[in-house]
Amino acid sequence: MKSIQKPIVIVGAGFAGMTVALNLKNLNPSLPIVVVDSASNFIFKPLMYEVLSKEISIWEATPKFANIFSDAGITFLKNCLTKISFKDNILEFSDELKLSYQYLVICTGSIPNSFLIKGVGENCYFFNDLNDLNKLKSVLKKSQKTSYHKKLFIVGGGPSGIELACKIKDIFKDQFEINVIEKSNEILNRNKIFNREQAERALEKRKINVLLNSTVKEVSESKISISSEGGITSLDKDIVIWNAGVTANLSYLETDEIKRKYGRILVNKNLQIENQNNCFAIGDISIIEGMEDLPLTAQVAMQEGKHLAKNLELLFQEKDPLPFEFQDNGEMISLGIGEASIAAIGITLSGKLAFEARRLIYASKLPDINESLKSASSWIFQKKSIFKKFLKKNNFN
Ligand SMILES: Cc1cc2nc3c(=O)[nH]c(=O)nc-3n(C[C@H](O)[C@H](O)[C@H](O)COP(=O)(O)OP(=O)(O)OC[C@H]3O[C@@H](n4cnc5c(N)ncnc54)[C@H](O)[C@@H]3O)c2cc1C
């Protein structure tokens, strides 16, 4: 057994970081683990639409890191990583704290990508974290009071854009004329066919316009310019929500410090960073060399987190680590209030039943929090324990 003198530091406690920390502590309770995150709360991002529609309350989807980690016996620090010295195994943080590590796991997720398109940063809303959610909520509420049929554009016909379009329509009815802009020739072009068909139906039912083969060229204070087959059109806009893609959140790394692909850290199949045997990168920030490009999802981040915990334990026992293999357990999308679509192994489900199943599956995945919070909580935590066993048995990991 290797001797561990300094802590295993995990930076970023989202889906990947949380999973690796909790699993590693379970496998080896005596390990010194320090988790650092710049935020105070975990954000269960797939449930952000339900927070917007008030189908669940904000605290249910955003438990406090301090509660989660103190319950698990893991040290948690709220701080923002600004620099890594790989040579000296030292991390630097925004308040000038320095922390040395024996092993490092980085998993700082992704941020919206504006692709340097003019006006996007200044004139669009985003939907990636709590701050974005609150800003969007407030502008939608404010606009609702002023007039009817405000022009709302959602850029990006991926899951996030479609889920948001359906939810906003159901919450605000005809207050907004909603347009989804997608640059390819279909929505959800990387998703399961069943979910795409359900989503197309959901959009049609809600009279949401979809502009395919259309690319945004510029967003100004009052207009959005869109390029399509017919040329460039400049349309009046009230609100634009930018959901066109994300990029790895790596502000603490120099551009050429570590090998990257598509802006993400290149790791080997053991999830190790090249030439840094004690450093690992998982979740949205990494891409695995020699493997098909995996989707940027919580499912991938959690599987990588679980796998890395096992590999670290093997390493401490001076055994060889195992290569990561992704198991596609299907996908779920929310399609408005009380509706969803699920395409999992051997199962397709849509409508209200899919909505309930999606909520139960996500409830089972929310991090464990202390008993007093659970008992004071609402629907989602009460159902969590009952369905955890069922979901495990049915392989909804
Ligand atoms: C609205 C929305 C809906 C989604 N829906 C789904 C879905 O239905 N299904 C699905 O599978 N996936 C979904 N995703 C994608 C999924 O949430 C991400 O793929 C997943 O969160 C990636 O996990 P991660 O651990 O890599 O990053 P994250 O979960 O984003 O966690 C990163 C953490 O790092 C912290 N951090 C960042 N920078 C620093 C720093 N410098 N110092 C310290 N801490 C830092 C952040 O505060 C954050 O806590 C959705 C995403 C969004 C935005």
C-alpha cells in the first residue's frame, strides 16, 4: 500500500467531482480528501428547468456542499483555483491560498461558448448556472408585465434549447413568441431518434417556431441577425437565450500548458493527464484519447467519477489502473410542464409517465444530504430512498 502523506485534492464538485469524492471515501474511509469548489452549492443542472417552472424548489436542486461533504467526512473548501504548478504539485487559489497535493483531480465543468460572435456576451442570456437562472427568471418576469407576444429567441436546438423552449411556453403561455434557431438541418441531432420525434411533436403542439439551417451572425440590443439560405435577415428581438454550445472551463491553465483537443484536456483511458501521472481530469473538461467523443453529460461525468475512484484505490494498492469504458444508459429530456421523453436500453417512454420516471431517476441521483434536511423536504427527497433500489436493479445509472 502506497503511503499518502498529502491530500488527494479534487477541484470542482459538480457531477464528476462529487462522484469521485464520495465513492473514494466509501472505498477507503481513511484517505485524506480535500474538495474545493468556487461555489457554495451543488447544482443539479438537469433540474434547472423545473426550478424555473417552480415544479421543484431551488434548494432541492442545489444542496449545500458543506452539508454533503461534512456528512461524508470529507473536507470542503470554498475557493477558486487560479493556477496549478504541476512541477511542485501546488495549487494556487484566488485568495492567495496555496495547497499542495499528492494526487489531483480536476473537474471544473464547462461554460457557455459564444464562438466570438459579436454581441453575444453583452446581449444574450445564458442557462448554465444559478446566476444565469436567476437573471433569466427576472427578465422573463419583468417582460411578462409589459406586453404580449414579446419576441424570444433561443439559439441552439440541442437538448438544453428545446427543454427551455417548451418550459418557457408552458409557464408564460402566449406572453412570448418563441423561436428556436438551429444551424443544422434538424433539432437534437446528437440525440436518440425517439426523443427527437417526441421533441418535434412537443414544439409543434406549443406552436414554437424552429428555424433550421440558420446561424446567428450578431446580436445587438434590439436585433438578431441570422444567416440562412435566403441570405442575412435582421429581426427585432426582446430576449435572446444563448444555448448554442459550451467550452471547457479552464481559466487556471495556460493555453499550451497541457495537451488539449477541441479545447478540452486530453487524458488517457485511465483518465490521467499526459505526462502528469498523479493528475486526472474528468467530466466536461476532458476528452479521452483514442475513444469516440463522449457527450458532455452528467451521465458521462458520474461514470468517469466512479471509475476514477476505483482506479485511485487500485493505484494506492500499487495495482494497475483499468481503462474507462462508457455504458450508454439512455437519455431523458424534459418537454414542458409535466411532460418528458425517455429513450433507455429497451425502453421508450413519453408524456406524463416519462415525466414522473425522469423525476424519480434524478431524485435517486441527488447527493445524500443529512437526515434533518431529508425529513423536512418535499416530494423529491421522500421518494429518493424508495426508488434508489429499484433504479439500481433496473440499471438506470
Ligand atoms: C441546463 C442544463 C441542463 C442539463 N441537462 C442534462 C441532462 O438532462 N442530462 C445530462 O446527463 N446532462 C445534462 N446537462 C449537462 C451536465 O450538467 C454536465 O455535463 C455536467 O454537469 C458535467 O459535470 P462536471 O462535473 O464536469 O461539471 P459541473 O457539474 O458543471 O461542475 C463543475 C464544478 O466546478 C466548479 N468550478 C469551476 N471552476 C472552478 C475553479 N476555478 N475553482 C474551483 N471550482 C470551480 C463549479 O462551481 C462546479 O461546481 C445539463 C447542463 C445544463 C447547463
